[in-house]
Amino acid sequence: MATSKVTRVALIGSGGMARHHLQGMLKQTDTTQIAWICEPSPAAYEKAAAMFTEAGLQPPPNEPDLEALLTDHIGDVDVAFIITPHAQHHDQAAAALQAGLDVLVEKPMVMNAAEANSLIDVRNKTGKLVVVAFNGSMSPQVRTAVKMLRSGEMGEMLGINAAVWQTWAALTAGTWRQDPPISGGGYLFDTGAHMLNTVVDLAGEEFTEVAAWIDNRGRAVDINGVVIGKLKSGGLVTLNGMGESGVTGTDIRVLCTNGMLRTGVWGGYLEAQMKGETELKPVDVPPSMGTWQQFLRVRAGEQENPCPPEVGLRMARLWDAIQASAAKNGQPVAV
């Protein structure tokens, strides 16, 4: 629970995605104070500091070493917002939890199921909060779709067809996102992570079997991939990620005995076609709230956690199975 009106934040990482979040956070000075930044790159820190100056605010100090920040300045901070390369998420989130901070962590939560289980264990032992900053799970469209599916309104869920496509390979060339030890995967684990997470969120249950094929297209990581999976209830799922497309888009369709829901990996829209109807129609959803605003509401006990680490664990198990099957050229593996 929040202990004061203004939440004091340590921003762990100040790269491009962190600066994207700062655009909104700097407008919420009545609820939010960026107390510290933890950024080893002077150039990245300076870019973030410039945003504070442009907003008429004093830039926060930078402590490049997370251990030093959590030791020397922990009394200045309530929350850690972790926005760093994928391989760093587990250790940084665990350290912040053990220091007594609540944690908002960028996607994907961790690199694999072992790390997911470990982070959940730390969360349970510390009693602190962990929210994963997935756009889809935090969107009113996906949250409304989940409610419709769980209420029985849509009937039995038969299957999910999901796809996301993007000019990802060219956009991320030469960056850490195509460096396997740091990224943990390619398109299916970066932009595609939104698809994996939104699908497991909509499904609300475990996968039992997965078959996957990936194509690196000459790179060190996957660029294109297709996955076929079976849910515990028997529902069938297809996932298609194309990271070298000339256009960007997304489509998720949840097929049920009473109709179909259509949304995207980031939310953004929600349509329904009910039994007897001939076309999709927009579904009314609540107003959208930003990632940081929702985190504050969860922390204050004003709403349920839209993306707890248990969803991150389901996604991590799916990703582990995808890699295992793809390594065997599509041989089905148990999850």
C-alpha cells in the first residue's frame, strides 16, 4: 500500500522505452516524484535529464550502480520501475523487492520459467507488489475481453488465432534486441512477447502441448515464427509472428461457442460478433489509463493487478516450450 500521497520512484534504466514512460509520468507531479535514476550510460541519462529540464523540473540524480542505490538511498524511494534489457529484469526486480520496494517491470517479465518461479518466490517472501508493464493486459480492451470470457457470456472457448507483424528486423539491427544472451530471443520474445502475454491472459489457463517453427532469416535471433498449441481445456491456439514484414499490424481472434472476440496484442480495439450476427461490432470499454497510473491504483488497493507475475509465469512456460519445440524442428513438446 502507498504510504504517502506522492510515490517516490527509482527509474532503473533511462533508455528509449524509459523516456517513453517519462512523457506521461512527468505530467503527474501531484502523485509521482522521480527521486533517482539508475543508468550506467551517461548519454542515456542526459537524454532523460533533458526531459525534466524541458518540463521545468529538476533532473533527479543518477546512481549508475543499483546495489549502491538500494543501499545508500533506499530511504528516498518507494518503488522501482525497471526498464532495462530483458536479461537484467529478474535480478534487478528481486533486488528491489528484497530492499523493500514495490516493483513495476517492463516486458517480458523474465527470461524463462525458472526465473519467473524465482521472482514469484521473492515476491511471496517479501510481501511486496510486482506488476508487469504489458500494454495488452493493461488495456481496457483486453480486461473487458477477459471479463466477457470468464463470465460465460461467450460460451466455451474453442480456440485463439493470433498474429503480429512488423518491420522489426530492420528497426532493431545492431541493438541488444538481436543479441541472444541479453534479449533472450528475437521477434517472438520482443514485440511478439505482447502476443504471447495477451494470449495467455485471454486464455486464463495453461498450455499443455506446443509445436513451433522459427526462421532467423540469417540473424542471430528469430525473425519469423509460427506456433501451434493446445490449452488444458482442449482449446487450440495458433500464434504467428513476422518480424520482417513491410507493414505493422496485429489481430487476435478468440473463437467461442457463443461468438467471437477480436482485439490486438496491445489491446487498442475490441470487437465482438455474437451467435446469429453477421459482422463484428465495437464493444464499449472503460476509458484507457496509462501504465503508471494503473500501477499507482493497484498499489493503493483501488484496482486488481492487471498483470501479476503469475501471468508472466504462464508466458515464460509457453516461451520455454516454443524454444524447445523449435530446436527440434517443430516436434511437439509438453508444457
